[in-house]
Amino acid sequence: MTDRFVHEHGASRVVFGVGALDRAGDEVARLGARRVLLIADRHSAAYADTLAGLLGDRVRGRIRETATHVPGALADAAAEKAAAHDADLLLCVGGGSATGLAKAVALRTRLPIVAVPTTYAGSEMTPIWGSTRDGRKETGRDPAVRPVTVIYDPALTTALPATLSAASGMNALAHLVEAAYAPRLSPLTAAVADQGIRILAEALPRVVTDPEDMAARSGALQGAWLAGWVLGTTTMGLHHKLCHVLGGFFGLPHAATHSALLPYVTAFNRGAPRLGRVARALGATDAATGLWDLRATIGAPAGLAELGFGAAEIDKVAGLVAAEPPAGPRPVEPAGVRAILRAALDGARPATAEDTP
Ligand code: NAD
């Protein structure tokens, strides 16, 4: 039981349900906004059209281009567009990249955000922003970038292909798993994390079997909400650090990288007291192999090599990560990071707890 913690969570209004997209007009009106900048990724163009129809002339400008890890130049241009239209609200629809671009604009302009997520990344619930310049990913926390309203509509996720759904689900699970060894974890965050893992472990296999199963989609999106909430209320460790380095320096796809690494970082941290609760929430006896098994069941990306990461880069990553080691249950040294990356290269099942020396 945790006995020392500081718990803080910002207030986002959450509107959840099939058809919730139709509430966007009312939600924007509730905030008194009249000049909206609409940001959407390519795959969400049709949802953005629906939003534009609902909002009418309150939409003053549209941004149709987003990119993973929010390149600084893209964010600068979007902020200029917000200023040119004298926008008083940012409305984003799409995956974490669309939310991330809205956050980067909010960071520069302090404009409020209404977010409509279409993946399970969880960014919409956090005060965390990220941006990339010169191959280096910078992140920070600022309450001003946390969306004030989040509209979760499971119907918007049925177009997310099974493989992307599985990868994005592993991304959400990563937030929930890393909370297990966050310093000064509050009992509230711990309970939410357990529940998020249970929901995702149940929903994701059904989502990939039938991407149109609305009940499963609803479950997965609720799990993603809890994962984002957990990410926003606590701090992350080695796993997220590794993903940021691999994404920032090597341009690896965000969700797939989470999927490729999670079982091995969890195996590295074996012995952290709360990982037993993670295992139980997964319905497994060991968190690392339980995550690997779930990953295999849902066909999520396995193997960093498949994502274009080569063994030759392992030393560089190990050096970068160990130079600024994150807090965690075990000291992070280059040898440990190298072992994780080697194991993650081909994606083989981690040794069971009994096999681990
Ligand atoms: P993404 O937003 O890049 O989307 C991945 C792909 O899926 C894109 O091609 C997108 O157009 C497509 N897509 C999105 N929704 C779709 C749908 N419903 N149907 C079909 N295709 C769809 O990827 P992501 O994994 O959602 O987000 C990754 C980004 O979010 C990264 O930059 C990551 O750093 C950031 N992130 C930030 C936080 C935070 O708290 N700041 C948390 C999680 C992720």
C-alpha cells in the first residue's frame, strides 16, 4: 500500500457514448466559443466535415495535416493560423498526433481545446505536450494544454484497422503498466490503472476479432480514457523514455514501438511490487509474459527489427537513455537497456519469472 503520495488531477469534462460526436456543437457552445480552429488528421477528414457541419460559421479555419511527434515547424504554422483567424477555441479530431498538434498550439496561444480522439493513445486526458526539433523530442507538462472537454465516440474508432487498434491498445496498456512503479503512486491512480488494464485485456481481443463490434470498441475506448487519465496523474519511467528516444531519433511509429517494447521493459522491472497487480488484472501469473501473450492474441506489432530498428543502433540508444535515467524499481544502466533492446528486436516471448536468473 502506498503511504506517501501527492495526487493531482485536472478537470476535463468527458462526454462518452456512441453518437457523442453529435454533441460537439453543444459542447462548443457551452464554452462560449465563436471562432474555432478545426484540426484533423487525414483519416478523420469525414469526422471533421461532420463537425464543420454541426458548427457552421463558428469554424473559421481548418488544418488537415498532422504528423507524429509534432514537428516544431508544423506547430508554429498552426499557431500562426490560429492567430490569423483570431481563434478562441481549438477543436481536434484524430489520433494522438492531431491532439498533439492542438496541444502545441495551446502551448503557444493558451487557447482551450475540445478533443475528439479516434485512437487509444490517451493524450487527450493529459497536460503533457511533445514536439520534435532536429530529431530530438521535447516534452513538458502544462495544465493549459489539457483539453477542457473530451468527446469519446466509439463509432469513430470502428475504421481503425485491427493492427492499428492492437498497437494503440498496447500504447494505452503501457501507460497503465508503467504506473505500477511510479514513485509515490496514489491509491486512486493505482485503482484506476488496475481497472483500465482489466477493461483493455477484455476488450482488445474482441476489437481485433470484429472491428465493428461496438460494445468492444466502447470498452477499449473506456480503457483508453482511463489510461490517459493515469498518464496525466502520474509519472512514467523507462518504457516511455525508450519510446521517446526511439520515436524522436529514429522516427519509429509511436504505438507500434510501445507494443514492441512493453513485455521486455516489464520483464526488466520484474519484482516491482505492483506488477503482481498488473498480472492479476491481465488474468496472468506474470505481468511480462501476460503482456506478451495478450500482444500475440491481438496480433499487435512485435519485434523492433520489423519496425526498421537495427542492432547497430542499440549502443547509441542505451547511451542516450542511461545518460538521463528515469526513476524506476531498478537502476537504469546501459547494459540493462541493451538487453531490453536485444530481446525486443525479434519479439520472442520473455523468459518466465522462474527462468529469470
Ligand atoms: P497517430 O495520431 O499518428 O495516428 C496513427 C495513424 O492512424 C495515422 O495515420 C492516423 O491518421 C490514423 N488514424 C487515426 N485514427 C484513425 C481512425 N479512427 N481510423 C483510421 N485511421 C486512423 O498515432 P497515435 O498513436 O494515436 O498518436 C501518437 C502520437 O501521440 C505521438 O506523437 C505520441 O507522442 C503522442 N502521444 C502523446 C501523449 C501525451 O500525453 N502527450 C500520449 C500518447 C501519445
